[in-house]
Amino acid sequence: MLTMNRILLIVPGNKGTISACSLNLYNALKEESDVIVKCIYINHFADGYAGFDNCEYFNNNHGFFKTFRRLLWVKEIKKKYKPDISISTLLGSSILNVLTGNRDLKIGIFHAPIEQSRINGKIYYFFSLFLHKYLYSLLDKFFCVSLEAKKSLLKNIKSIHPDNVHLVYNIHDISNIKTKADEKLTDEEIDLFSKDVILYCGRTDDNKAPNRLIDAFLSNQMLLDSDCQLVFIGEDPDVKMDYLKLRSKVKNIENRVHFLGRKSNPYKYMKSAKVLVSCSYSESLPGVIIESLILGTPIVSTNSSIGIWEILSCADHYTSSLNSIKVTNNGVITSNLSFTNKSKYMSDCESLANGIEYILTNNLRYNNFKFQSNVEKDNIVRSYVDIAS
């Protein structure tokens, strides 16, 4: 007789990159013959992922006792559903997971190094450390989606036993990515992408630093003299686009900088672009880079974490003090350091520009993305199912 594993997946919301990863895990778990999976999410968005339509969500997002009511809600669900395993992703979901008791094995998914929270200020950073030490450490298992996240967790939270910390990558729906990438562009988009497009895809917050891409473009005469175009997909409602648009007017390049806003299908643009650029200060294992390389589009990324080196299959050569460019089989890693002595080292923006120039000049395209096997569902989903055995 087949033993069934009852799994509860606690998701922070049905919108955004992390929710997309949770949806991929949810769909993969549903396909397992020995799994019964239930998914609940804390925040509901009208334009969220359709795959969560049949899941329960917490429908009271206001009020002083919001957190307490959420705890009671999750506790009641666990009481009725009696999960063998409860999986939570992001910090809010893990708080609910550890505080709702039950005898379930509690797994927390960690997407980023703890140090990344410094960008939100010292108070937020120390509060995050406090939560990790006194609440998240109560989880039974810790699944980190990158070496950077795993290294950070073990370094900062000494009470966690290393045997309970595992490297388990996020699932990427490769078939869906490739199918969506084949959708047709509009006539206007076809005209735009007939030129060499340098693509930025993601939020526009300070950490993602899209302004560095514009500054890199302005610092490089070859890029200025060429006919290549800068295309930005995505935006953050809390971040004004005015600065980016103002910078694009310098040296009269505003007609070569295009802000397309949020797109439900970014993959057709990734596939059509000449290069995808990640210019973040800090990352863990950026999914947008993985998705671009799945489609054969090379990437240029700042040296924002060892995760970039993981994806590009050169983590054994990682150095945090890269001061030029590192050419790999699937793209280029550029300096993430700003130097005042420009006679000795190039600036981070100049390094970023040199990486882009290298890709464009050599007209590169890649078809051998070795890391892809690490994010295929069949190689990941059993890590969650078998952990309770």
C-alpha cells in the first residue's frame, strides 16, 4: 500500500517572483503519486497567478490583530488537514509555520542571504537577525536556494545544526518558459528587437540598481556609437521612474531607452534580446538570469553573489573582489566594486559596460546551459517529499 505524504504549502502571496517559485513547487508536488498537497497563501492579489485560484487565502489584511488572526487561521488549517510536512517560504510565512505548533515537519525556504536586509537599514537588519535566531531557528529543516543563502544562514545562526541545512534550488518550469518565449511580438516590438537589445527585467528598487545600466551605457563610447537599444521591463510601484527617464536624456539617448512596464510574459522579450543584464548590488540566485540562459540569451551580471557563479558553473573560482570582468561559458560577470583610483581599476559601471560590449562585439549566443539540470522539477521535488522518510 502506497504511503501518502500530506504536505501543506504556506505562500506569502500570489504575486511576484517568490510566488512564481512557490507555484512551480505546488504544481510539481501535485504530480507526485504519493503526495496530497494543500496550498494556502497570506496575501491575495487580483492580478496574481491563476494557478493559485483553488487555494485558500487569508482575506483580512487590515487591523491591529492581523498577525494574531493569521496565526489562528493557519493553526485551524493544520488542525483539520493534519499535514506531515509544512513548507513555508519567506519570513512572514515561516513565522506562521513555527508558531502554529502541530507535529508536522516544518521546512523553511530561504531565498536570500541575511546580509541582504542591510539595504533596508540597520533597524530592519538587526530585527531580521533577531527573527532568524529566535524564531526561524525553530524550523526543523532549512532549504536554501543558493550557496550564498546557505553560507549566510550557517554563519549568522550558530544554533542551527548544519545537517538540517540543505541546498535545494527553486524549480523552474522550463517547458512553460520555452512555450511562452515562442509567443509573437507585436509589429512595433519586432521593429524594436530587430536592433541589438540590451534587456533589463525586474524590479526597479535601489538594490536592483537599474540606474547602473544607464550609467554604464553612457560611460562606453562603443555602446553610444552603436544602434543598440536599452529596454526595461518591470517596475516597482514604490520607486519612481523619473530618475531613470531623466538619466536617459543625458547625451540625447532617450529615443534609445524604452520602458515597457510590467509584462505577464517576459520570456518572449528575453528570447529576442541580444543580452540580459543584471546590475544588482546583492542577489542570491536570480531567477531572471536562469530563465534568460534557458532561452539561450547570454547574460551580463554584476558580481552580486556567489549565486551568479553557481549559475554560470564557475563557483569554484568565486572571488568577491573581482575588479574587471570574468568571461564564462554563458555570460560575463562584472565588478560590483566602486574604486576611487580609476588609474588602477575600472569603476563598476565601466566594468558592466565592458561586459556588455564583449557580448555584443562577439555576437554571442549559448546553447549549453549546464546549470539547467539543477532547476528541473524531477531533480528537486523529491527533496521535499523524501525529507520526512
